[in-house]
Amino acid sequence: MTRPTGKIALVTGASSGIGEATAERLARAGYVVYGTSRRGAQPGKRSFEMLSLDVTSDASVEAAVGEVLKRDGRIDLLVNNAGIGVAPAGAEESSIEQARSIFETNFFGLVRMTRAVVPHMRRQGSGRIINIGSVLGFLPMPYGALYAATKHAVEGYSESLDHELRTRGIRVSVIEPAYMKTPFDANFTAPDAKLDAYREAREGVDKRVNEVMATAEPPGVVADTVLEVATAAHPKVRYPAGRLAKRLRFLRRFAPASLVDAGIRKDLRLDAPSVSRPLSKARAF
């Protein structure tokens, strides 16, 4: 692991949770860190500066990236963390407009940031881009189809982009956490076209998610993984973050598809939503 010496890092969605923990961890490691949020600087003592940035706005992205370049002349690390969560809901319960809105932040916001930063990394001949994905980028999430779809998109985009840029001195990686104990779920987007046909299953999945969140790992687990990736001499494309994520990545790779499928349905009680029974945390996602 190499030690950064004043390298410049830009972390989106850094006002709380994974983004804030990541920005703090990078700052302690010696990076000059700029965090961003739609609300800009908020009260509180931080070891990094906050900038105002809305990843759904071309003008806002260009302004924030331009400000960092004006101050420091380069960007060595981009951490794409900004995103929105979606409350459990059937795929049919979100309008097309809502689906577009979710993708606009979780996927196109990441693409917008990448397109703004890559030209500068190409000119300097080096850089790292780390995208915060999810285990839902390689696993399905019943009653979370749209969110899972955005994370599957991040996986494909990240791997393809890494192939394109690695000969130019730029590496791209995606980090795959499972549940993390953050305020992320406090601002979940609720479905805008609820149907009574899905009510019982939706409420059951929501209850299960809350159960697992109560014992989730802290966001520092992801922050430590970001630093590991940022300073790796030969970074990999994918990094599961945390104990549960590593177990799920192992199961997805080596377990029969039918076993993974049955485990997901059992864990979320999809075949018997009214039955309450203890379940193995190892099968949660």
C-alpha cells in the first residue's frame, strides 16, 4: 500500500453515512479531500471541505469540478457515492417518472461525474475512480427492483470503463457493501403508485430490512475499503465491503443458482409472508 502525499480526492454524497466516513478516512490518510452534497457545507467539525453539488445537474457538476481544479489543479481520486434509496415496493408500484428519477441520481449522476473528471485524469496520466455499488449489483432484490437495477448498471459501467482507461493510467473499481448502519434509509423514496395487491409482501420485506439494519455494520467498513482500493498498487475491479457482503459474493460465485434463489425467497419470506420465524443473517442481503 502506497501512502498518498497531498493527493486530491473528490467524494460525492459526503454529508453523512458512507460518504462522510470515506471523506474523513481519506483525510486522515493524507489526502486533500473535497466532500459534496446538494446542501453544501453543513454545521459540524470536519477534516475536509464541503462543496455544493447536485449530481443530477450538468451545471452543478461542472462548477464543483471546476472549483477543485481551480484550487488544486488536479483530481487524483473520485469517489462516486451520492445516491438515493428506495423503500421496499413492487416494481409495478413505481411510475416511469419515478424510475427515471432513481436512475438519474444513482446511475446517470455517477456517469455525469465521471465524464467531468476523466478528461483531466487523462491529461495528467493518472487517477482512480471508485464507485460505491452494492451487493444488489450482483444479487436480485425482490421489492427493490429499480434500486437493484441501478446498482447492476453501476457494475457493468465500472468494469467496462476500467478496460477503457487502464492503459491511460486510470483505474476504476466498484465497492459492494451489504446493509450499512447509516441515515440512508431515513430518506428512502416511497413508491408513487402503491397497489393493495403488493401491500402484505411489501410490508413483510420492509420489516425484514429493518431487522437486518438493526445489526448492520458501520460505514467505516466501506471507508476502509475505499482507502485500500485507492492506495492499491494493482486494484481489482470489485471489492465486497464487510463480512456479509463477502459471504454473499462467495455464495453468488460458487453456490448453485437454485440454492441462492431459494435462500433469497426464504430470507424475505416471499412464499409465506405471514409466517414469522428466525432466519440466518448469513442469508440476508
